[in-house]
Amino acid sequence: MIKLRVYRYIYRVGNINGWGDFSTPGFLFAADIPSQPDVPTLIQVDSSSMLISLSPPMDTGGSEITLYELWRD
């Protein structure tokens, strides 16, 4: 299970008359880009299709993998 670190931040500004109200909260998700995944594994191929297996990277960067992008040439 991946534990995300989510930081909530607010701020306010002041002048000679005092402090204003705090801002609406902003959120920062503490994560990095994932590491490079392994090479895809070819499972089956025929004249019109191919079946491959994709594996998640060893290091997710601290966040759940939600997207994969496959290119073919």
C-alpha cells in the first residue's frame, strides 16, 4: 500500500492595520516521477494483433500508478 504525503497550506497577509483572513487551502502531493518500467513481455502475436504484459515500475515515486502509455512503430 502506498502512503501519500499530502500537505495542506494556507497563508494570510498583513499591513499596519493588522492581519487579513487566511487564504483558501491549497494542497501539495509529495511525490516524484516513477522509475522506468521493465521491457514489455510479448505473450502472443498473430497477423492482426499482439498481446503484451506490462509491469509497474519498481519505484512508483510515492504515488499510485494511474496511467500507462504504449507506443508502437
